[in-house]
Amino acid sequence: MGGLTPAEKQQRRTEAAKHKAYNNADLTWLVKMVTDMTSALKLKGGNPTLAIGYYSPADEIWLCTKGAGTKEKLVEAADDNRPLSKVKSQILTTDTKGGNFENMHAEMQIVNNVVRKHDLNYKTQLATNLVIACGPNKHVCMDCCGWMARKNIPHGVTCGERVDQGWRHPITKAGFRGDGPGLQYTKLTKKDKDEDDEKESMSD
């Protein structure tokens, strides 16, 4: 994997984003839940981001929002719109953050939190155990879609185009900015990662 250029890595995600739709029971109810939450929160247009995930081994529903309302409103909407079969599932929240989390999309923020909380190997232990869906008002971007497809993480509702502002890997936090031949690649130094991990552990 180490010999690939940033552009080649991005191309792999682009190709993976062309997968066929998943047939997954958890994804079915998760898509309905995020769709109903979008309606309940009156989210319109593409600016408010609402992503929800379900990590089945721990029976956890994860919520991540950017501009979709307060945590209290988000949790209330999730509680009101989850299926009866998931009434005992724990609801957890996370935010998209700045700093070293700049351009980490909501779906990837959920991945980051699940991996850190349960100390998982993201390359082998997320497949089919984690399912993620975004509100129908905002499509899953091509990079998130392709990354999740490569890791066998069922996701929905619809995969869209690549976003101009960039994308950040949920675990390594390596950043992809720009597009085409002008693609720039930024990667955090070990010192940056250590400082960021220390801040996260203090806030957990």
C-alpha cells in the first residue's frame, strides 16, 4: 500500500465508490431512521450534515452532525425515530472538529470514534459490523463512499461527487486536498498526532 501516490489512493476510492447497493438489514432501518430524523429536524439543502452509524457488536447508534442542531435535539430526534427493535441501543454523539480534524467528514468522524472507543483494527474489524447512513438532504461524498466500500462498511443513502474542500482519513488523519493533477497531500507529523491524541483523551 505504501508505494501508492496520493492521486492513486484517491483513484482507488473513486473506483470503489462505483459498487452496487448493499443488501444489509441494518442499513435498511438506519436509512429510514436518518431519513425520518432529517424530516423531524427540518433539514433542507446540502449544508446541514447528519450522519448516523450503527456498530452492532456493542449495540451502539452513533450520531454526528454539522449544522443540524444541538446534541440535545439530535438525541431526541434519534430516540423518537429509531425502530422499536433498537429501543435499548445506546445513543452516542460526536462532532466534526477543527484543527487536526479539519475535513474529516461526519461519516469518517463516526469511524474514528468507533475505532478509538473499542480499540479496533479498522482494516479488519469494521467490515459489516459498522453501518453508516447520511441524511437524504446530503449525499455521501465519493471519497467517503469509496473508503467505506473498500472496508466493506455498508452505507447510504446515495453516493455523490467528490467535494472540493478535501477529505481526511479517519484513522491516520492524512489529508487529500484539491482534485485532478493539482491534488495536494498533507500528512500529520508524529508530534501533531501525539498532541491531538492527548487532547482527545482529555476530552473523553
